[in-house]
Amino acid sequence: MSSTFDTVANIIAETCDIPRDTIKPESHAIDDLGIDSLDFLDIAFAIDKAFGIKLPLEQWTQEVNDGKATTEQYFVLQNLCTRIDGLVAAKGA
Amino acid sequence: MRIEYFQLIDRITALNLADKTIRTEAIVPKTSTIFEGHFPGYPLMPGVLLIESMAQTSGWLIIGLTNFERMPFLAALKDVKLRTFVSPGDELALSARLEHDGSGFAVVEAEGRVKGKIVCNATITFRIVPFPNPQFRNFMQEFAARIAFPMETVGHV
């Protein structure tokens, strides 16, 4: 997870011009880092490319809107990285 | 090209869903009220409309790839280059290639040429959402027919 976090944090820092040292595993991308939905498209694009996956943003958004999940489950970075690791593992299975 | 109606491409000349590419063409009209202001005595195709031409070309590619199930909306532009002037009467040849198919978004590389020379290019991000209503989808289907969208290339009936 640590290398995944480093990759994601570097992507966020570069994409959103956020100081790298302010990006922590417990940071919430929206609430703590102030990333809006359009910026998150850039981040998703970079994550998809970096890990060879397709983040299911539509599904996540739907689950949040339906009250079936919280934004913390997807947008706190350590949780996001866990999901990225899961998608990478599923791809290789 | 009917600038005043925001119809910025005239015809789809090629759509390859396997390669995720499209080519379109458009002739810049020789007269338009837009040229009266842009600019008096020196008419030029506005750069923002060149960008829109690339976006519309890219949009038809996405509509084809999503089989008329989803509508792309312009969300972001990167690395936009307006390389030279485009004038009334010029014939624009536009093309686009899907760079990334994301979840609810797509990134496309697009460019425009006049007489083989590149005049504009951009990386364009679209949000892709289901058509908000059947009427909108029907309008796009009817519009597609008018610009020679090759319906046989998609599963759409």
C-alpha cells in the first residue's frame, strides 16, 4: 500500500498543485485536500494510466448518492489505495 | 459549417470504433455575422470555435463508442494550440483519437488541418453521462444522420 500511496500522492500533488508533504494516508481528497470533481477526473485519468486499471467512479458516486457508502470509503486516500490495490490484484487474477 | 447554429462540422468522413478514431470535415463559411466582429476587415475563424470543432469531432467519436447511449459534455482542455489563422472558405479536416476510456469520463486527442497543415490540436476531457431524456437522444440521432454518421458501424438500430 505504501508504494501505491506514494504514487497516488505524487499524482495528486502534481495534478492539483498541492504540496506533497500535506498529503497523508488519512487525508480525505475532497474534504481535506479540496479536490473538486473535475480535478478528480484528472487524478483518475492518471491513476488509471499508472496502474492499468479503471477506477469505477460512476459506481462509487452512485453508491454514495444512494446512501450505500460514504465518501470516506472511497476518497480517504488510504481507502482509495486499498481499492486500487484490489483492482490491480483483480486484473492480474 | 453553420456557425450561428453551433454546427461546426459538416460531415463525418470516417469512424473506426476498433481504432477509436474519427475524421470529419467542415468548410468555414465565406460570410458570417461573426466575421463582422472577428475582425472588421480581417475575418478569422475564432480560436474558441476551432476548439469547439475539435470537441464536436471528439464528441461524435464518443457517441459512436457508446452506441448512442451516452452524451459527452466538454469538461477540460489541455495543451491547446491554435497554430495558425483559419479564414473564411478554408476547408477544415478534423480528427480525433480516444486516449482514455474512464468511468464517466473520456480523454481524447484531437487536431484540425487545412490543406494538410495542422492548424490546431488539443487534449480534451469529456464527462460522459446517460442522455438526460429520450428527446435529446433522438435529436442527436437525427443530427447524426444529417452529418453522415455511419450508423452501420455501431450496434444502434
